[in-house]
Amino acid sequence: MGEYAYFAGCTMPVRNLNYDVSMRKVAQALDINLLDIPEFGCCGYPLGALDYHTMLLLSARNLCVAEEKGIREIVTGCTGCAGTLSKVNKALKENPQKRKKVNEELSKLGHEFRGRTRVRHFARMLYDDVGPQKIRAAVKKPLSGLNIAAHYGCHYLKPTEAFENPENPERPVTLDRLIEATGANALDYGAKLLCCGGDVLGIDETTALKMAREKFRRLKETPADAMVLICPFCAVMYDAGQKTIEVKLQEKFTLPVLYYPQLLGLALGIDDKALGLHLNRTRVKDLVEKIKKL
Amino acid sequence: MTKGSRQNGRMAEGDEDGGSRQNGRRGRQVGVPCCLAALLPCCPASKILIAYLGVPKPDGKMTDTEKLSVLRLEDLDPNFRQKIAAEPGGEMIRFCFQCGTCTASCPVRAVEDKFNPRRIIRMALLGMRAEVLTSSFVWLCSSCYACQERCPQGVKITGIMGAIRNIAVRDRLVPAMFAGQVASLKAHGRVYEVGELENEKRAKLGLPQINEMPDEVRRILEMTGAEELAKGNQTPEANQAAAPPPPQESIGGA
């Protein structure tokens, strides 16, 4: 398969090692070559609210770094990074004035944006370049009988104008198809598109937790065995967040939360410890045992 | 009932309410219906008009609700909408026709009444610059883009929230978390430090080591003056009200 620059971002390599390791294991199993680029830094997203221009330059710098290495494809497991890098990439490709201004400043660092890379989320790359069919063929342990609730994460889908080939943000299918490729049943549920609230956490924790709680309440009405997500921030809210919600909002939820590469890894027959499942904050042990017995 | 009489009927209803308030009206204050208030920012005579959506009681004291409903034209900034429109992302603000699709789609609104995107845009269009910029609610947008994707007028609401935040920052109204984020980016080139401890944890899982390369990120931050921007000197009420979350839980905003 192909070769991709792996944009790990700031959060995942420090706080979501289970996501990082599972993505790499799955890539290895599917013959996808992920290249680590030491020069990659912050994608710019956190400073967008402070100063748009700073965000633009931070983001564009990463794109230049990849371009200068002759890399055509960047993939990232973080929806925040994917959204920001895609948005900036597209804006600079389409807007010559913006590009000129950015290049004037980046030239001081010896960089020039030329618009020669493409940015995608890891899951979208799996869907586009490997495809559900090939994944299904690679599955050694079909997860039949499991009901999995997909959580896409806002910036995986929106704003649609940020992406070169966006899917319908109201009826997204890619993650559901990827879940089905493992043999599991992808649940159709009403709260699928709810925002995790992660972006509000630094400003107002209670509001953020209430937003996350909303999804759990709705999922309680479904036969979901687990929630699957593809973003380190959504994981902060839904995986680590379940305990916080219990402490701060006095409402207990016990829904196992996994990253998609962990789910896929289990279906590909990769050892659960190698997929970092022992690092998940929600209790996934029973689910893993259940899968082992399948 | 003719169209005219129906309108009169409606006005009479309004008068009932306004009439009781008018007892307390003093001086040259002029009560205007809410719909007129929308036009006032563009009115050249606005300097001498004081528009009240509510009028203080005879003792001069206002209830909290009245305080919120009073619009003084002298406090409004008729250019605020232009300023927002000049920011990247804010361009489409004038196209808003107040249908409320944004608020109906908003997951923050669903759990917190304080946040109402339609109201923020309305306030911005009216020129309520000070109220908008000093409010806590502009920082509550979760940047999920649900509203923006659904807006029938193509208003980039998430972009507008970003534009308003950027303006607030330049007015030195900055949530406290940004100073820490910029400091971390400056020192490490990333939001979270990757030190020995983190690399040890990574090694245990067979993950490659990360060596921080903060130089270029730091130079960009110096070029744009981000550190100075993040300092601020007035804290929006959000930070006074909410207890600061532990630093490792802060994600940032857009």
C-alpha cells in the first residue's frame, strides 16, 4: 500500500498512546507505511481562537515541511489536526493572495507553500485507499454480533468546505462502513452527530461534561456494546470523561469506548495489549474477552 | 378584521406593556419598538436618540431583566458588523436573517441556555460590541460547525465566533488558558511537553521517541506577537465564574 507522512499532533503522542500504538499496528498489518516526521509541530488549531493568522502560519509550516520532503500524503489520527491542516491547505491552494502573504512570512523560516500535499484523517485514508472490502478480506476474527456506535467527531466531517472530498455531514457513512468491515454491526442511532464538547472543556467544564453526558444518555436507549471513535479529544470526553461525569454530575455510565484502530486491530487478530487496550479508561476487558471467544 | 386593525390591535397590546413603563419615563428618552432598534445603528440621528426596549422605574433602579433589555444608542458601535466582516471567517455576517437554525442545531445551547448563536449574531449586528466582547458566551462555542453547515443563508457562524474571539483578544479580553498554551508552544513546539517521562512511556509500548523541535514554532509566535496577545489584561467573566480546569484537561478553542 501507500506511504504517508504521519502527523501525530500534540495530544495523541502524550495522552492517547493507545490510539497512537493501535494506529501503527493496524497500518503495519495492512501494509501501510507511516513515516514519522520529526519537524512536525502544532497544527495551529489551539491558537485559532486567539489569532487566526498565527493558526494559519503554524498550520502552513507543517504542510511545507511535508512538501519539502517530497511527501504527497499526510495522514493524522486527530480530527482537530485533520480539520485544521485540510482547511489551511485548501485555503492556501485556492486563495493566491492568502498564499502570497503566508509565503512572505514563511520565507523567513526558509519555507514556501506550494500546495503539493493532501491531508486526510487516518480513517478516511483507510476508507478511500484500502477500502472496506480489502479490510474485510484481511479480518481474521469477524466481530459478528457486536453492536458498535460510531462517533465521527465534528472536525472529521465539518466544515465541509475544508475538505477536498467531503462526505455528507448529516448522514456520514465512512466510519460505519469501516466498522461493518470488521464484521460488527454499526448502529444507526439518533445522537450519532452530537459534539463531544471537548472544545469547551478549557472554558467551562460543566457545560462540556453535560454535552458528553447527552450522548451517553441517548446511547443507553440503544443496544450498543461499545462506542468507537477516531479523535483524541473525543476520547478525553467519552473515555476519560465517563469517570469525570460520574464524579461531577453524579450520573454513572459504563459504556466501553475504543478507538477504531483498536477495534479493527482485534478483528485483524492483533493482541489486545499490543493495541494498548489496557490503557483505555473505560472498562473494555469484558468486551475483549467476549471478542476472544467469538 | 382588516390588516390595519390587526396591526393596531397588536400595537395596543404593546402599548399596555409600554404604557405602564412609560410612567417611569423621564427626560428625552424615547421608547422604540424592538424592530426599530435594529435600524438605529445606521440612523444618522442616533447620537441624540436613546432607545429603550425597557425603561427604568421611577426610582431609577432597573431590574436585571431591564438592564439586559436596555439598548443605549450611544453604547452601540455601528461599525462592529463591518469589523467582524473584515476578519477571516466573519465575512458573511450581514446575510443573517435570524431564522434560528443555528441555535436549534447547537449542542452547547442544548445544555446551556447562556449560549445562543442567533442572539450573539443579532447583538453583533445591532452593534452591541461591549456586551458581546465582554460576555462569557462567545467563548462557549464548541466549534462543531453544525450551525454553519445548516445555515440557509450560508453564514459561517463558527467563523463569526472565531472572528469575534480574535477581536476580543485584541481588546485584551483573553481566557486565561491561552497564556499557558502559547508558553508551552514556545518552549516545546507543541501543546504538551514530550520529556523523558513521556518518551519512557512511549518506549514501553514500542513507540518511537519524540525529540522536540520548537525553534520554528517559536519564531512564528514571535512574528505574530502571539505571546503578547495571549496575556490580555481583562479576563472575560467565563474565567471568573468557572474554576480553572486542570491544565492537562484543557484542549483549546477555535
